[in-house]
Amino acid sequence: MALLCRVMQVSRSGFYDWRRRGPDDHRQALHREVREIHRRKRGSYGSRRIAKELQRRGYEVGRYQARSLMREAGVEAKQRRRWRHTTDSEHSLPVAPNLLNRQFLVSAPNRAWAADITAIWTLEGWLYLAAVLDLHDRQLVGWAMADHMRAQLVLDALEMAIGCRQPKSGLIHHSDRGSQYASHDYRSTLDRHGFQTSISRKGNCWDNAVMERFFG
């Protein structure tokens, strides 16, 4: 026992006290810590940051356990719901013409895809979902989610769609004018697979109406 206590870097009296108190007391102690963190941080911490703070205090707690502890302790992160714009059209990158021209009825799969990004509020803050739809049957063929809106997000969704469908060259890929879709890496991927790039006209959200409806 003495060796175990030395390895764990706790006193023997502390170990026996912990064993006598049992798991319920330990859980209650965690609840108190969670409430104290919540109060000190004015409710701004979600489960990920609560877990990190508990770890800093010496508790072995992961994100999902922290989420359970928050629920049991009756606390939740404040929800800052100011809308996040996902389209940055004020850029100097090359923009393709609107080849699709709102022709959303497509006769066969892998003839035309539409892509877009939306913001989703979670207890961890804003997350961003990039999606690619096949306009033939409105099926989701590629998606990616992250806590950022960099070009890699939409590229991950596109690469999933390509890997899933293996489309032939000539496919029309339509998106809004966001800088992510106009980025060099994204355009290079479209060119490498022989896709035709189509981009909405400035200020015309209905040019990508299928994606607007998909995200609701």
C-alpha cells in the first residue's frame, strides 16, 4: 500500500479517506467543481473547456463525461446565437459564370452537384457544416463539419463526394461566391477531375436555392 501511495503521489491517510468516502462523494465533488467553474467563467464554458479545466485541477475527466457532469450539476453554457455569415463574397479570387442557371431538374445522377456551408449552434459554440448534393435526387453525397470555415472544410466535403460517387468528367459543380469555393485548392480539385465550375451571381441566393432549402 505504501508503494501504491508513492506511485500515486498521495498520502496513505488521503487514500483511505478517498476509499471511505466512495464514488458518490467523488461525483458530488466533481459537481461542485463544475458549478464553481461555471460560476467563475460566467457560464461561457462548454463541456470541452470544462473538461480541460477539471484536468488542470487533477481530475481525469473527458469531454463526454464533463457533459454528463454539467447535466447532473444543472448547468449549461450560455448560448450566443448571433448568426454567423458563411459566405465571404468580398474577395478578388476568380469567379466562374453561373452555368447551372437555376436548372435544378437534372435527368441523371452525377450530372450536377450543388454545394454550400451552414452554421450550426451547439453547446460547444458554432460549428460549420459543408455539404454537397446531387441535384438529380437531392441526395447528400459529401459532407464535412469543423469549427472553422477555411477552404479545407469544403474541400473535405468535395473529396468525400468524389470518393463516394466517382463521377465522370463534365459534371457541373455549383456553389455560391464564397472565398472557400473560389480558392486555388478547390478550383484545382474541380479542374483535376474535369468538372465544370458554376457559381451564383452576386447577391442572388436563389441561384443556389436547392441548398438554401436543404439547410432550411
